[in-house]
Amino acid sequence: GEQDEVSVAGLGTFYKERVAGTFDKHSNLFYPPSYRLSFKKDVFSFSGLSEYISRKRNLSISSSEELIKKFTETILNVLNGSDAVEINHLGSLYKINDQLTFKASDSFGIADKFYGLKPIPEHNITVVSLPEKDLKAELTESKLHAQSEEPEQELFEEAPKARLIPILVISILAIIASLLALFYFDKNFHHFVKDILSPKVKPAAVIEPIIDTTTASIASSDSISGPLDSSRTKKNEIQEETNASLDSKPVDPSLEEKIPAAKQDISYEIIVAAFSRKIDAETYIKEMNSKGIKAKIVENLPGKMHKISLGTFNEEEAATLELNRIQKEINKDAWIARVKPLINQ
């Protein structure tokens, strides 16, 4: 399907950028919002392009990645010898002060999408006057013809209306009966309706014990962009060993009943990405770790996608502050997943 961005390994990411609508006071015209093709140096995940080439050319993933690598090397070699290189159907890449900039081609189709209406030329209408005698004769004939057809039309109009009302009533009753039957006999539909009527009550999910990091260090603006200090790295290693020991040992039911109520509060995970394949999720985590950003896969969230979290919080306010920062600096589409542990029976 259509993607908003495509990453090319070793080169950068081509993405669809939204252009706000403007109003030209001089021409008194409104230009509606549109989209244009842009380029950025960052590369987050490039498996989508290799999979697309693999399907289109019937190649293996490794062969597709080799083609992408050769394409990138060719582009960079041309830029080393000149200041610009043209990419067919997309546009041109320019090298200015050792930085790559991109100018989209005017013929690229994405720039033509808008909801405004094009101007329609006004045509002059010539009015032809008819003789008065002919006009009066035509009016008299049309009145007689309309009077003769009116009773027949009324009979045909009343008959469909009379049949339409019972059909509508029966259809509405059948729909209501079907919905009631689904509500009482289909558990999934029953839970779906209950979730809509009470949106604040969310299904509980069993999660691993979460060891909170210091909220202040996570909420600060330098906690992700700056390098991790040795003490925090050591603390994370201890927390991972603790989680591993908890997973490897069977839990005694008597101990589960002694969990304090404070441990069963809702936790908040800041999700920045989701992948259908685990290898793509692990590649993304390595990219984040290389930038000094601590990331992890949240294994126990519902759904088949592997979701990447950049922080775990016990308070929604702290999670919201961190979410705002992550949306500005890392991914504008990041969101908060609220997870509530199951209450012990």
C-alpha cells in the first residue's frame, strides 16, 4: 500500500510533507493544503523498501538489499564528483556545504492532490425571444397536458409511499433484534458495546513487574539525547537481571496474594514504533541504542505488532510530559499505552 515515508539505507528518508493552505490577498485566491515530497538524512527502518523490491522483481530480501546498496553507492559517487544528481521521476539531490538537500520534480503526482475547485470560464448566454402568439399557445398546451397527467402521477406516488413505510419499520425492527441477539449471545460484541458505553474502563492485561526508573531523569530534555552515565547503565543492568530472575522462577500463588495494592496501579508505556517482524523491531532498537536512547520491546501488549517503548511510568502526568518531548524530538506519532495488571482472584 501507499506509505508516507520510505527509507533508503545509507542515503536517507523520502517522506510526504504537508503544506499548509495560504490566502493570496493580491489575487484574492485561497490555495488549499497540499503535499510535497521531501528528504531527510535520518534512516529509521529500511526493510519496507527491500520487501517491496523483492515482491515486484521476484527477488530474495538479500538481493533486494544489495540492489539498494549499489543504488546508494552510485548516488554518493556521483555527488562526490558533482554538486547534484537527478533521480528519475522523483527529483534532484543537491550537495550544499556537505549537506544533502532535495528538490522534488514538478511532474511528481503527489503535488497535484488538493480539494479546491479550478476556475470555470463564464460563457455569454444569448437570449432568443419567441413570438408572443407561439408562447401563449405552448403555455396553454403544457397546462392541459399537466392537468391530464396529475391524477395518474398522484396514484403512482401514493402507492410506493404506502409500501415503503411498513418495509422501513420491519427493517428497523430486524436490525434492533439482530443487535440485541449479538449483545446477549456474542461475547466479543458484548464487550465491544460495553467498552463504547464506558470508555474509561479498559481491559486488564497481565504484564511483567515493572521497575520504574527515576521520573525526573526520564522527563528531562537531556535524558535521551545525551549519553547515559555509568551509574544509570549499571542500574539498568541490575533491573534486567531482576526481571530475568522473576521470569525464570515459578510464582507461588500464596506470594501473588501478598502483592501490595500500590504495585497493581496502571503503568504507562510511551510507544514510538510498531513492527510486524521482530527482526525489524530489534534493528530499530539497535539504531536507538547507537544514539544513546534506551528502547525496549513491550512483549505483553495486545495485538500481533512488536511495539517499541522509550519509557515506563507509574504516573500519567510524567508520561505525558515525556510524550510531548518525544513527539517533538523523535517521532511525532508516538503515543501512550496504558496497561493495568490483572487483580489476583
